[in-house]
Amino acid sequence: MLHTQSKPDAGFSLVELAMSLIIIGVLVGGVMKGQELVDNSRVTTLGAKVGKYRSAVNSFHDIYDEYPGDMNSPENKIPICAQTTCTYSGTDSGDGDGIIEGISDIEAEDDSDEGRGFWEHLAAANMVVDTKVTPGTTNEFGLTHPVSPFGGGFTVMNNPDFDDDGDEDTDNLRLGVGNYFRLSRSQTSIGARATSIVSPLLATAIDRKLDDSKADSGKVLGYGDECMDSGEYDISLTSKACDLLIRF
């Protein structure tokens, strides 16, 4: 009887393996490049939003000689507030002291009073279309506060600081002086706590686009337990670790 010897299954040749690795590399590189393009587009969109909001604040002040949110009795000055009854009007309106008194503690859970009135008055004056006049509603990005291209959205802070040891005493750390937009991922309802919105690398790109790329100086400030290392954005971290404060 004749016996035939079966041939072993042929494996991949070195050339085939090399070609496979090249193809995988090209695909991975394409995905990474695509993500980079998306991120660059979001950074540009964010810069445009910030510029638009800054212009809206200046225009509002030029017309009314008061700041949005800080305006006293807007129902007597903005027609929509008289018709719709803005949440922050009458006895609940701003105190007219020239300061937009939004959140003062960066880790605060809710943006109410002049901080929310800031967006409401701009919307009522038809100077922003990203928020609506919605009296009596709970804070929500996309409704009472504008959204950001990175998710989450914008709230308003004045002289931002935060309690460094959590015991709510007076040993707070001052981050900046003046009015700031706080860019954070979570502030959708009363009781929600702000969480990090971008990675340190993206924070650097945003800071470079709008300011000086320095985390602890200028008009754009970084914040987060792992966002910075010795005052610089810790770009070795790839996860979301930063909130941003943008002065206006």
C-alpha cells in the first residue's frame, strides 16, 4: 500500500507578515490623524464660541450700561423679560454692582443667581442663540447654559478659587481675578459636580489657541488634580483630567 505524506499547513511568510503590519500601521495612523483633525476642529469651534460670548457681553454693556446677570430689574429694560418673566428679574434680579456673581468656588455644584441670569439676559436680548429664556427650569447645558464642542458646557465664575482641603473654611486657593467662563463636563442639574472635560494635551491646544499655553497664567487657566505638573499641563496623561477657566 502506498502512503502519501501530507504537507504541513503553510504559515504566513515574512513578506506577508510585513505587509500586514504595514496595513495595520496605516489604518491606525489614519484613525489617529482623523481624531487629530476632529480635535483641531473642536478647538477652533470653542475659540469661536468664546469670541462670540465675549462680544455679546461687550455689546450688552454698550447698550444697557450693565452686565448680563448683574442687571437690576431687566423686566423694565429687556422686552422679552417683561413678556416672559425672566427667572432673574424683579426682586431676584442682579444687584447692579458691576460684578457678575456666578460661582466663586470652582468645585461648586450649581450655577444660579447672576451666573444663570447672565445667559438668560443675553438670550432675552437676542445676543446669543445657544441658550433660552426658560423660567423655573433646572440648569441644563443646551437650555439654560450653552454646550461646548467637547461635551458639557459653560458656566460663569467670578474671582475663581477652590477649597484646597474640602473643609469649607477660609484657606482657599485663588486661581484668578475677574469674570471667567468655566468649561466643565457636568453641571446639568442642581447637585451635579463638575468633572474634567479634556485631556491635558487638548487643554494645551485650547490654551495655545486662546492664550499663552500656560496652565497657571494668562486668560486661560487649567484646573484638575491631575491636570498639571509644576504649573504645566501634564501632557503625559491621555485621559480627561482638566477643566478650563477662560477670562472674559
